[in-house]
Amino acid sequence: MNARTLLRLCAAAMLTLAPASQASALPNLLTITEWPVQWQGRPRDPYVAPDGDVWFCGQSGNYLARFTPDTGQFHKVEIDEGTHPHNLIISADGTVWYAGNKNAMIGAISPDSGKITRYAMPEGVSDPHTLVQHPDGHIWFTAQWSNTIGRLNPQTGAVQLASIPSTDARPYGIKVAPDGTVVVVLLGTNKLALVSADTLELTEITLPSEQARPRRLEISADGDIWYVDYVGGVLGQYNRDAQRFTDHPLPGGPRSQPYGTALDDNGILWIAQTGMQPNQIVGFDTQSRRYISQSEVPSGGTVRHMMFDAKSGAFWFGVDTGYLARGVPIGQ
């Protein structure tokens, strides 16, 4: 029995056994473990390295850190003053890439020497925001307040920019589709952006609701784009081939403020509802198209970004209250 089947069976059984007054409640099919981060400073955007260590940013604390799950040990990594890292990712070779949100650079830490290589942004780009590595090796990024999307060549240090037609678009979450297209949600608008990885040609896709404000996204193996509408409390689904949109309202309703997301390898999309305290993480089955789980985050605070680790079957996230956290679905 695979993990997805087990999750479905558990969800069905728990809903069936619930009292009538709780018939609409979702079961908790997630184990959340938290570790306090001694340096506080808004720990966020963790990423699992090839060796199993978990790196994360201390955005307001201006640091990076490495956590070893087996020992529970944290190690602080000093970076340039005024960097205020917003996001990091890790290449297959162990290189740690981080976004200098306040000093207009992207940094790369060598896994062997710990040496930092700094890639300066071109004029007009001041705030690298969220990163993703394309299969061709390029590092793509959003720059929210600079209103641009960029591509960094790690070999040459060259940065090229994709022009966004919409003003104040606030490019935010970024992912790579199975066909290599770079997909970005434009938080300042009701639009998605599709960018050619070869030509940097950008196409805007307008969402059905004028009020929608997409903040994060995931892309399933079939190429469907799943985005969370932070203002409307909706999980949106866009099929590029059919150019069809489908809305899946969040359990928390219009005020749920969906933010951090992670899509696991069983097709379950985990979404942080940040409109309530403590935050809740809900699980949505992208195959059956229904919500199957709802869990409270013990430490409270906002969950801004999540990362799924295929090797362990768990996903990781930071909490504004000063915690690093791991979510393990039942069956993993």
C-alpha cells in the first residue's frame, strides 16, 4: 500500500467516525516536529542538502544556518552585513545559493571550502527574492520590488532580465515546469508569468478573478500550475494545454491567507493557512481534488515558504516565532 492510498484511507476512516458536529472537520494526517532556533531572526526557507543537513535563512537576523536532524545541532554561518537573506536553494553538488534581499546580490557557498562567491545584480535590481535552479544549471530569481525576473549564469556571472509588462507586478514565487518553462506568480496583480528559459520571452496569464493575488505556486508532474490566492483564500489550478482554470476554496475560507506551499511525491499539496493563529497546514489531494488533512502549527507564527524533500518524504518550513519545523505525512 503506497503512502497516498494510506492517506486517503485514513482520511476517509476518520471522517466517517467523527461525530455529526465534527462531520465537516478534516483529520490531522501530519506529524509536525519543531526545533527552536536560538538566534531567532525570522528563520525561513529551509532546504535539504545532499548530505541531509538542512540549511535556512535568518532574514531579519542577517545570517544563514545549517541544522543536522540526526543530532539536533545548529551551526550559524556568518554573511555580509546588510544581506538579509530572503531565500536559499541548494544545487545537486551541495552549493548553497542565497538571495541577498537588501544588498543586491546572490551568494554561493562552496560545500568544500565554505568560500562565498558573490554575484552582483545589474543596475535597477536591488532585492533578489526567491530562487530556483533550472535543469540547465542557471539560477532564476524574482525581485519583487524591482519588478523583474532574472537569470544568473553561474559560469560567467552574467545576469539577464525578463521584462514584465505589468507595472508593480511584484514577482514572487517561482518554479520550473516539466517542459522547462519558468513560471512566476505576480503578487501585485491577478496574473501568472510564463518565461521561456531560452529566449526570456515572457507571457502574462490573467486569472479569472480581478481581486486574486497569487503568492506561491507548485507545478504537478502533468504540468498543471497550482497557485494560492493570498487575498481570496483559494487554491487555483491552471491547465496550460486547455487554458482552463479551476478554483478550490481553502477550508479556512476567504480569510485563510494561504502562503507557504509544498507538493509531495504522492501528489498531496500542503498549504499554510496564515490567516489564523496558530497557522494551519492543510493537505489537498491533487488527484481526487479534495482536502484531506488539517493540522495546527504548534509554535504559532507565519509559515512563508516550504520545501519538500523527496529522499525523506518530509517537508520543511520556518516559523516566524523562531522555529525550524518538519512535516511528515502519515505513511512516510
